Amino acid sequence: MEAIQFVHCQLRFLTIVLIESFQFQEQLPMAKHRIFSAYKSSAHQAFSLVEILLVLLIVGLLSAILLSVFSRQREMGYRARCQTNLSQIFKAMQMYLQDSDSRFPSYDTWATALEPYVKNKQTFVCPSVSDHFSYHPDVDYETFPDRISHKVLSFLGKTTRVGAHESTLTSFVDWILITDIGSGEKPSVKMLDYPEDCALKLRGRRSLGRNFCQIHAGGGNYLFADGHVKWLLPEAGMQADCAAGPFIKDEVE
């Protein structure tokens, strides 16, 4: 209590000194008298309960604001790292296409197929996801024991798992190739295997619905077939194939 009283006295003393220092020179004797009188009388005073509560309230508000800012900045950093990962996966995909006669890998082995072209397996993991899960066993248990958090376009109505040829894409700018995973252990989007059935494309009536990725501030990162990565919100209105189980059925043509 004595320490608090001393700090309080010092603060009041410094405040009065600053105020009085701006007075005219002829008022200096009177100012000195008031300063030392105030200092002497404040020695017997302490912070009131209201003052303490007010200080605690201000500290709490500032802490909440700072935590919110730091959290938002951290998520922005995670989003940027995730976009960099997707760009690296695209480069690996381009090298794979050159070695596979321009044919994409299948949806259930795409990460395994791209692994030789990726220097770090963490490229397949989004930094914003704490539980890295995968839908397919070969990715989950064999190649990537820690599991992955990206998914690709795939399984669009055919019975064979053969990757589509690159020439079947009608628009590289509009077609999404790879994205973050959605909710649960269901893929949000899959690997492009059968474009003739229509995989996933912007500008359409059909939607990803509840499986639209929302791990980055309510949205998700999406890698397009031309190589650019974009952060999108669910309101973007995306088109999905009817064979992709997790998607909303009544929004499929």
C-alpha cells in the first residue's frame, strides 16, 4: 500500500510540475507553493476503488484489442504460407504432367504421385489446420503419416481412376485444381479426373455447399489450373459435379 501511495504521489507531483512549467515567470513562487502543498497532502492518499477498476478495464480492453490484432496477423501469415504451398504443388504438378504425357494423377494417389517433385512434405499441410486429415488410406498411412490438409478434384462419375488429359480443360483460368480440405474427413474438392462430367468451376449454378473450405477467416485458398492461387469466400458460388458425394444434391443439375 505504501508503494502505491508513493507512485500515486509521484504521478500527481509530475502532473502539477508539467502544468506549472508553462506558467509565466512571475507566477513561479506561487506555483512552487502549490506543488509542494499538493505533494505533501497526497502522501496520505491512495488509489480509490473506482480508479483501480478503471485501470483494470483499460488494460483488459487494450489486451483484447492487441490479441485480436495479433491473431488476425498470424492468420494472414498462415494464409500466405498456404498459398505458397499451393503454388509449390502447382510447380510439382507441371513437372508431373511433363513426365506423364500431360495426364493428371488420380484423386486417390495424387499426393503420392507428386511427392518426388516436392522437396518438403509439409508443403501438403496447411499451417492453419491443427488436425491434418486425409480421405484416402494411401495418403493417410503410407506416404504421409501425419496426413495432409489439401484436396484435389476427382472421381467425377466414371468407374476407372485414370487422370484426365490436360487438353480436356476448357478454361485454365476458371478451373480449380487443388484446394484446402473442407470439414470432417470428407474432401472439399477432389482431383480432376473426368472433365467431361464437369469437375469444379467458377461461374455456375452448382455449389460446394457445406464443404466449401472455411479455415482461412471464413474462406479458403484455391489453386487454379493456370497456376494462380486465390482466397475465396463461400459466396463465390462454385460449381461441383454430381458424383462428388459431399456436395449439396439439390444444387446439382
